[in-house]
Amino acid sequence: MPPFKGFPAGKVRLVAIPAPFFSDLLPQIDHLGELKVTLYALWFIEQIEGTIRYIREEDFVSDRRFIAGLGRTEEIALAALRESLERCVNRGTLLCARVSSGDTEQTYYFMNTPRGKAALLALQKGDWSPSEEPHQPVELILDQPNIYRLYEDNIGPLTPMIAETLREAELTYPSQWVEEAVRIAVENNVRRWRYVDAILRSWREEGRDDPNRRYTEKDRRRYVEGPFADFIEH
């Protein structure tokens, strides 16, 4: 992997880590893999929604960016992961439960917190089953550029007035919306914030298309004709 470039300026997502991690747990951890798995589990469980939160071995494995940091090969990384998970359980950081379903067995890990203990107890007593609610996929991704850098890289120089406008947009719209609207503006060669803002407002008022759907010629015309035509120089 390339060297770390440093933390970016502006707003970045924060991850809540309980203070006892630093005061009680960190001084005890003497294994790099255990430290990585502990931090990843804390991060992962915070990202998902729902009353009962857990992580499975396959959640670690499916995150290719994370698993690549555990070993040179997939075999080495998988062995390191399993050893690290065992260390986390033995230390008491993670609670685990093995559930059999037919010919397969799945291990569920919970943080050793009051909520995690309650979830483990509910699972053991049969009051709750993981199949009752979907498990959201979560993975490490490179943070998207903040809205100011996105503007400067694609639209133009940043002024105090524009900065205030962008700050309001950042609080109003999801970052994915802003990034997608800027991409549409660039593809249509309309490098104006008013055009980006018009797209964002239309999504908020009329709904946004499925972000996974391919961007077609019909979509392109939608953003250069009709109400958006006023923002385009002919």
C-alpha cells in the first residue's frame, strides 16, 4: 500500500471509541492482529443500524481492503484473522456465539458491552435469531473528498461566498448526492454551482434515481434540457 497521505482538512467522519479502550484495554494488547481486529470491530459495529449489532468472520474477510493488511496472501491473512479473533475473545473484548444451521455453522461476535451481552443472551435463549433482520454490508473505503476540495477540483476557485454556500449544501444533502451532481455537471461541461444546486434541489423535491443504475444518454439529456437548460451556455 502507498504511504499514508495524512488526515484531510475540513470535516471528516469520526468514530466513537470508548475511553476504557485507551485506559484499560490498549495497554494489555500485545499483538498487532488483535489490535487491528479490535479497532475494526469497533468501527464496523458503529456503522450498522439496528438494536442488535454483531460482526461475523465473513464480514472481516469480505472487506478486501482490511484483510489485505493482515497478510501477504489470502491464506496467511485468514490464519492471522482467526488467531486475532481468538485473542479478542480470550481477552474478553469480543463475545462469541456459534450457531448451527443445517450443515453449516456461523460464529457471531458481539462487543463486550451491556448491549452486546444482552444480544448474546437473547441469541442463546432463542429470543432472537440473526435471520430475523438483514445484515448490512460494510467495508473500508477511502473517504470521499470534502465538498470544498470537490468544488475546487471540478468547478473553480473557492471564494468566501461560495464556501458559505457549500457549507449549507453539506448540511442539507448527503455527500453522495453532491459528488454525483458534480459528476453530472462535469460530464455536461457545465461547471457552475448553480447547476449542481439545481440538480440537488430537483432530487430533494422529486426523488433521486437509483444510484446503481447506469447513466444513459436519456439521463444526460435530462440534465441539459428542460429546467436545467437555463444554466447552460449555448
